Amino acid sequence: MAKRSTHITVFEHDTLRLDQQVNGVKFDASMLKALQRYYGEQGVPYFTLLHNGVRFNEQVGVIQVGNTLIEVLPKADKADAEEAKWRALLIGMLKAVGAFDIRSTSNSQLKIKPNTILDLYFELFINEVEYLLHQGLIKQYRRKEGNVGALKGSLLFGKHIQHNLTHQERFYVRHSTYDVQHPMHCILYKAIGLLQQINTHAGLHSRIGTLLLHFPEMPDIKVTEATFEKLVFNRKTQSYQKAINIAKHILLQYHPDVSRGRNHVLALMFDMNTLWEKFVYSSLRKSKANDITVAGQVSASFWKPHNGRSQKMRPDIVINKDHETGCVVLDTKWKNLGGRHPSPEDLRQMYAYHEFFGAKKVALVYPGAVAQQNGGLFHPTAAYPAMNKECSILIIATPVETDIKRSSIHHWQQEIQQQLTAWLNETINQV
């Protein structure tokens, strides 16, 4: 049976204190110690340790501590703390940018109603492995040595004498064999076994058990970053890439509690600044005009030391229509301005984009409760007395529905595209 789980829901930048009650669940000392061990000396980007507590950063997702799921949700509007809305919004954004892309030839629909994105991630992995089993697991050649009843391959004479002095009917040989026992299947098998241990969603338990029943038993291997670096994907193994990528995240992010074996930690977290950037970028690309190009993370060198590599500048989104019009640069920020002005650091960054890329106009793109558009000119200086560089402030309204479905996310993307396109057309037409 699936382990019975408890659930704590917080929002980004919230704080959890020792013995604090959330959703009827107490954040106890064992959970805090598990997170402290997980944080270690190097630290993790997901949270910051406090005295008898933790403060979560701009990373959102799920941290599983033993049987307790700590869900960290995004929240662009401080006054809006509707958990169901922000949970659905997060899942919708992740699907929209391809973080939970599902192969069209495997199961096209997820079957469970996820309690958290961790359940969604587990089911995506299960779908991929089920698809691989349905297609038939690939075989590869591997080197094998041992006692056999017939001479094949190369005879290892020293070991043959050692093992078969009284068994002349046997041969100790090294030979090639063609079967399903290879590193990719060992990784998948290990990940399936781990899922059986840590899964808390009852709807997935039987499917995990079925996978273990039908997947060939593999030897246990030690999995590190180097294990995945050695893998080579080719035409035969390309279909394994998504399942291997998910298995990599699950296995490498899993932090077992070796002292007590109770409060294991597994994190599935996403940086909201990166997610917001990708979401706005994909929304703009969905129905852009044919004569406009939208590029993400355009890299340009802007400073080079006498010895060493050049430093690069990477605006989030660069939009071009033609060489005469000039480009438009957008920089996305997942933060609530709350009626305040952008920070000096953000404005200095936009001025650098304006100057270096020769942009016609630049804009900072924020989420908010209500769609707004504002802006201002950079001050003239002695070097630029006729300063005409402008930075716009664009607030993108988040959906107000508490029950957000796929159609709502699609509608939100359309609204983002329309709002940014209207501003873009106004900017481009100012020739």
C-alpha cells in the first residue's frame, strides 16, 4: 500500500517555524533536522535556514520529507492566498513550457488528479516506462565473464584453473552477450524501486507495482552524476531520454536519511523567475506575426579582460522586425511591484540593454492582479543631452479563477500575447 502522507502548503518567501501548525500538520523537530541535513555545508537554493525554522526562496514545487509533502506555491499577489488557484497555475505553467511534456505516442493524458506536482512528475515517469515496456526494451552487447558449459569467447586460463581444477566440463571465459541488462535499464529499475518506497499517492501504487512485476530484474548500481554523463543516446535509445532525465532528477535529488532511515528528502523545485521567463516567451511565440522574430536568452559579449574569456550579456527576450526598426528587449521579473517603482538594479540593467543592443525600446514584465502599462525616460546627461531612451513597465494580470483548467492557462497565454503585441505594435510604429 502507498504510505499515508501528510501535507504542508506554504508560499514562496514564507517561513516555517518549529512546531508551527499548517494544514493541521505540525512542522516538528525531525522534519527540521532532515532539512538541515539536506541543506548541508554547501546549501541548497530552495530555502534558507533560520533559528528553529526555514525560509523558502523564489523556488517553488515540492520537498518530500519522509511521508510529509511540503508544497511551496508561487504567489504574485500578496493579498491572494488561494492555494488551489496557485497550485493549478503552477502546474499549468509547467505544462505550457514543456516541463511536463508528454510523448504523443505514449499516454496522452495523465490519469490521476495530482495532489502536488511531485505526483504529476511520478506519473509522467511511469507513463514513459510503460511506453518503453510496450514498445519492447532494447538489447545491447555487454562483456561478461564466468563459468559456462561450452567454450566460447576467450578462455581466462588463470581463473579457469582456479575454479575448474576438478570440473573439466566447465570453462571460465570472457564473452559478449546481447541482452537487456545495461546501464539505462539499471537506472530505470532503481528509480522504479525508489518510487515504490517514497510514493504517497494511492492512485499510483498499483501501477508502480505492475512496473516492478514486468520490468526485468536488474543489478543494483551506485548512481552519480558520472553515471549519466557516460550514457550515449542514439537512434535506438532516443525514446529513453525523457524517462532517463526524470530518473536522473529523482535519484540524484533523493537524500536518504542514513541515521534513522525515516525522514528521507526528495526535492522537485523550479525557479519562478526562469519559469515566468519561459512562460512569457512561449506565449509570445504562439501566434506571432510572420515578419517578427522572438528569441530567448540572446547572448552577446560585452567585456573582455586582457587574459580570459569575455563576459556575456543575456536579455530574456529579444524581438526583431527588421534592421531599420531596431530590436525590442524584454526582461521578465517574477515579483510583485505592489505599486512601487522597479529597483535601481533592474533599471540599470535595462539601460545597459538599451545601449548595448541599440534597442528601440525596453520593458520590464511583471505579474500582478491587474494588467497595467507604465514607463519612463532615462534622464539626459552631459554625454547624452537629447536622451530619448525609455523603459516601459508592463504588468501581466494573473487569472482570477480559483479553479484553473487547461483552457484558462491557454486563455491567459492569449491575453499575454495580446497585451505584449499591442505594446509591441505601438513601439514598432513609433518610427
